[in-house]
Amino acid sequence: MAIVVQFELSGASSDKYEEVHRRLDAAGAGKPAGRLYHVSFGAADNLQVIDVWDSPQSLEAFGRTLEPILRELGIAAVPRVEPAYRVIAG
């Protein structure tokens, strides 16, 4: 079952967000298995993120790589996870 994850971020400036993605790419996790959509939005000094994942297990696997990177960069992320009712692409 697909899930929607809204991350309430603090400390996620656009510079730090880009650094997170550089580090994820370097770790081979820039396009993680199971992530269907990724959207960042909001003010450049405090970006927010919404992801859609194919399963909670895929999110958990990605989290093992993501969480240490966020800690190193001083970004706090509180996820709110909800089951997706319907996902429509395009």
C-alpha cells in the first residue's frame, strides 16, 4: 500500500537541501527504490518535503541512509505518515 509522508523540517535551507541530495547521490540513494514522488516546497530558508512511497518498508530502508545525513547537517525532520487513498500519475 502506498503511503504519503509529509516531513515537517526545521533548518532545511535550500543550501542544506542541495547538500542532502549531493550526499544521497554519493551514497547511491539519490533515487531510492520505492519512492514514487518527491516534492520540495516553501521558503528557501525553510523548505518542506512531501514524498509518496510504495510501502512503509521502502521508506524505512531509505531512512537508514537519510537520517544520519540530516543529523550531520542539523536538519530536524518529523515525518507524518498516512496511507494513500489514491495515487494518480500524470
